[in-house]
Amino acid sequence: MNMDFHVHGLLSKRKDFNEEFFMNEHSQKQGNKNKIYRFIHEHRETFRQQIADELHISLSTISQNLSELEQEGLIDRSSFQKTSAGRNRKVIRIIPDTRIALGVQIENNRLLLTAVDLYGDLLAAGSVPADYENSDHYYESAVQQIMDFIQQENLNSGKISGISFSLSDRLYPEDPDAFLSGFSTGLSFPCHLEKDSAAAAAWELWTNPALENALVLLLNESLSGSVITGHQIHHGSKNHGGSVEHICLNPEGPLCYCKSRGCFDAYCSVSALESVSKMPVSDFLANLKKNKDFSLIRIWDEYLSMLALAIRNLNLIIDGPVIIGGYLSSYFTPNVQSYLLSKINAATPFPLDKKDLQVSRLGEYTAAAGVALYFINDFINTL
């Protein structure tokens, strides 16, 4: 027991009670404020009486909290709507760009940069060349490119809640804290790090609240995957759940960076496609579209066959939509999707519906936007 308690006796007990009382009162007030703000955020447009009816909070408490939120510049109550009785009532909305967050996807030869508002809507996106290496020069250069992005896109640095970074499993650092310190020393914002697969899955969950089960694939230089079950990202007991990039498609296949042979990544990453075609993937796809070269058509067909094989096997376990994102996703036109679907369903007892083979709305920016949501979510839940 604390010696100081014996010294002060009853006075200390009374002091502890008073502190606990006021702390609980403050906590309750803050809790109400957060509940009200999250309610407005979820409904996008609401009214004072609706908040009272659904949250069971008194109108006086709601009015007090709405005044605070308005004074802090977090909500807008400037517009009105007529009720059925002909009265005007104030429409309550959040101001989406009161806070913004940045997301940076780090790839081997470029940075993908995004800025999102409090609804996760994309405010800006862009890419810049950057050859990744674990060096002070790289971090300094990347920080400058991030600051240039903020300036060029006219983003208010005072509204930035934080900057989050995402990397593929192949580039993910052994020491995340040391990695982040390379950026945080040059940035005046909180920083966060996440794997690109989890970031992409977070984006899909954010934009589709009804999504229960799904397979999310990022077809980038390295292939990444994430599994969603029960509207949650599946991480597993040792944090490698959902690492579908390392399922074996052929034990005698090409060597993967994990030192095993025939992994999904070794067949369906951008690097794998470039290795087989002997050209940059952008040239390969341009030539495929323009020249109709048989050898290129064969390479693409084999690529889609291996992608279909992996999806077919994984669908037996996950039983949900398959969402394709990353660099290659922009090339998955409706015709390519239909062709891939035919390959998936050619030999399976459980065919995939057309609506369940999807291309992520943000394509190659999915992970960058998804990782930015970390600080948006943090702000909304801790206000």
C-alpha cells in the first residue's frame, strides 16, 4: 500500500474521491461528445431530435455538445430543412476536411501518395519515382517529396492528423520503429506503419460496411493478399494470417523471394510478369493491346490461368468476393474480368458469381488510401 496514503489518512481518501468523481464526470461528457460526433459522421446528415431519439441523450446535453463541436469547427449547422409541419429545423453535418490524413505506399521504385478527408474520400493522389533503400538519403528525399506533395496539392498542414506508410511484406522492415524514425525526424506529424495488404483490406471494409468475407489481392511488384472474415481483417495467431502470396501453386515452379518454389507471388506479381516477358510491365501490356503478338498473348493467358487457380483454391476456404487492387488492376477491363471468371469457374464445385469478382475502386492507390485511414479513424474515435 502507498505510504503517502497512511500519512494523509481520510484527507487523502476524500481527495481521491473528488478526483475520481470529476474524472468520471469529464469522461462521461467526453463520451457523449464522441457519441454525438460519431453519430453525425455515420449518418452524414442528421437533426438534433434524431440524435436524442437514437442515442437517448437529453436535448440540453446534445445542444451543449453541438455548440462545442461547432465552435471547434467540426460540424456545420448553417442549412435548414422544413419538417412535415412546415417548421425549419437545422441540418447537422460534419465538415469533412476539418482533419485530413496522408497515406504513402512505398514500392521498390516509387512512392504513391494520397490525402483523404474524414469520410475517407480521396482529396489528392500522385506518384513519384523513388528507389527504395534503407539509408538516410532515401528518407530525406522521401520526406521532401511528401512535403512537396502537400504544397503542390494545397493541403493545409495544420489539418493533417498524421502520415501513415504501407509496404509489401517483401519490403517490410525488421525494425518498424527504426524505419519510422527515419521519416519522423524530418516530418512534424505523427507517423504510422502498416503492411499494404492490411491497408488495402481496411479501405475495402471502410467503403463497404456490409462486407463480411472477402479476399483482397494487390497485384503490385510484389503480390500481397489479405483475408477478411466476419468484417475483420484476419491476422492469425502469429500475424501471418492472410499471407496468400505464399500459397504453393507448383512445388517445382519458379523460385520465390521467400526461398520456396512455385508461390503465388512467383507467378502473379508484376515482377513475375516482367521476368517472363523480359520487359517492363507497362511495355508488355501496351504491346499486348497494340500488336496482338502470339507470344505475349500466351504469357498473359498463362498469367491469368495461374491467377484463376489461386483464386479458385482460396475461394473454397474464404467463400466471399475477390477484390483485385494494385498496379495491374487498372488493366482488368470487363472483358478481362469475364475471361478470368471463366477460368476460375472452369473446374470448381463452387462457381464464383460475376458480382463477386471485383476491381478495387482506387486501383493502385488502394493501399495508400487505406493506410491513411489509420489517423482518420483515430481522430473520430478519440475526439
